Amino acid sequence: MIKDEVVSRSDIGMAFHNKFALKDELAANRLDVTKSYPQFIPGLHGPLSDLVSQARERATKIEIDRKHEVERIARFLGFTEGVKFATTSAGEAIHTVLDYFSHPGNEVIIPDGSYARFPDFVASLPEERVLRWVDTEGLKDILAQNSGGKNERIVLIEEPRQPTFARPDSESYKLIAEPRAFCTVIYDGVNFVFDEGSDIQRTGKENRLHHRDDGRFSRAENWIQVASLSKALPAKSGQFPNVGIIAISIAVDSKDLERFQKGISRKTSQSPPDSELFAMAELLHSSLFPQFIIDLRAIARSNFEYLRDGLKTSVVYDGLNAFVKIDLKDFEIKPEEIGTLLKEFGLHALYSQLYFRKSTSGMETWVRVPLVVNDREGKLSQLETKLKAIQRLRELTRDTKGIIINIFDGWSDGR
């Protein structure tokens, strides 16, 4: 049994790209293709193709140790024992808890006013769960019970309602975090002040997690923006371990939008300055962003059919992404085969994520492959590395309790 162990992405071979979050996204081929941003942006992607290629080629990959971040947040939330595992997005973390810590037929309870995409997470599970909406009083009644109904397993809560960024006091968290024998509570959208070492400060329209190690503000690229701090509160019922989820993202700060706009029209083989990369991030998150968006769902649906027929394996499509089943025992589908098929069908998987589901035959692994039309050569980012890491992850999940810490950079989750 593994005790008090922290696993970061660098531990399992997934390199963090240090210093510039946007450059990382470009280098990792995963820009803006997520659960929250599933669209293709032709007005941006076309002119930026050379810029993106240059940034990807020159990006420096540096593995950095994020264990201190995981441990610090885990201690603050009271998770001092068990396994801490870093995932790549809040969506992946929530999906993992829904899939692994509930069974087909179990109820997933969502209070009124919660995050609108919660039902999508539930619907994307390979096997059906019962979705039930409740009002505030109904939720209080459920959480007040010492033992719920036999089908109540997961409660999804979003507090506070964004974008108010209200911050309940720590006592409120402790109250709702009391162990409950019958369900796991996923607490999403949490913003709070740390007791020591760092806190959340309002900067313009953003809330940022500010480190106070030397009593001065950190440099812009070292700010951490709180995209979401998602907490899955402990369940103590037989096979259901104690699980916690947290999500934070590294912020990118730039005001050089004019220079960037000039840069995208320039045909040059020179490497783009970092200010242009930063400015692209600002553009993606500005009022200008919506005008570039077109809906790609119909195209993605057609691409999914090609992908399913070509792979000749289990593929689940949720309207935005394809989930491809990978057999770990004999690797019936090789990573290079998936990459070849994606290229053949004109698809570009900007990034992939692993999802785990427990079945009667043991742990199965599903790889999320976003479907995006692209006219340039694409690669399936780090899939082979991730597949090699699965055996290690399976060892970790055998523990009776653990915590999933989700620390991601850039816009891998888009929330």
C-alpha cells in the first residue's frame, strides 16, 4: 500500500513547459481544443500557422517539480495521507471521480444553478448514471443524512456562483467536508484565502493566487490564476477512497496586442517574440475572441464516424470529443497507428487525456481525442508516454485512499 506519496506529471514522464504558459500550449499542440472551447477558429488559426510552428519548434521543454504545490494545497484542505496524483485538467479530474467512484445506475445529484456543463460530464460516462437536480433545501437534506439512499453516490456542487468570486470562510469548507459514508461530494469553483504562504488577490478582472515567499509581488509569468479549485470531499464506503480534486492554472499576462496583430500578418522565418505569444493568449480571452468562433460539431460528428470505422474498436462520441478504448494487456491499438489514422482522416489531436473506468474485468483506459480539422501535419501529443505511465497509475489506484490534485497550465481546461 502506498502512503503519503505525491505524483506529479514530471514523475510519470509528462514534461511541464516552464515559464511561458501560452508557449507551452503551442508546443504541446493543444491550444483551445477542450471541453469548454471545442471550436475551430479559422480567422485565427490560418494566419497563425507559421507562428505556431515556429513557437513549437523553439519551445524549451523543462521538467519542473510541482510536488510542493500539491503538498501545500493538500495540507490546507486537510488531506495529509494517501496518494496525491496530478492530472491535466479539471474536466479530467471530475470525469475520473464520476467514472471510478460510482456505478451504473447510481445517482449523480446536481444543485440548481451549478455549472451548466456538469450534465455533459455525466452523459459522457460509458455507462448510464441517474442525473437528479435538487434545490438548496434538497441538497441540505441529502448532506444532513448519515446514510443516503442506496443509489446516491456523487454530489456535484459549484460554489460560489461565478463570476462573483465570493470566498466562504474556512469553517464553511470544514462543515461541508465532513466525511459522509454514502457519497462523494465534488466541490467545484472554490476560491479561498490560504492561512499562510499565499493568498488570492483581485487583479483587474482576475483572481490570482499570490505567493508571498519574499514579501513582494511575483513576476507576471509566475502568477497563478485560480481557474477553479475543485474539491472532491471524502467518501468512506468500502471501495470508495478519500479523493480530493484541485485545479489551478498558470496565468499569462500581456498588453502587447497591437504588436501581436502586426506579427500575425508578417511572413518570416524568425522566431516570434514572447510578447506575441502572450498577446495571442490575451486575444483568446478578450471580447474579440467570439467573432472568430464557428461551430464544428457537424464536422466533428462526421470525423468521428471515420475514426470509429478506421480504428475498428470501441469509440464513444459525446458530441465534442471521441473517447477511444485502449486495451492495456496487449496494446491492440498502437499509438503510432492512432496518429497515422488521425492524419489520414485530416484530423489533428492537439492533446489527449486519459480516463479510467472500473469494470468487472478490471481497470480499463479511455483516451480522449479532440476532433479538430487541420490542414497541417498533426501528432497525438505524448500519447505513447501516457500509455507507458498507465501501469504506474494503476498501482496508485489500488490504495484505499488518495487525493487527485489537478494542476494544469494554459487553457487545457478553458474554465
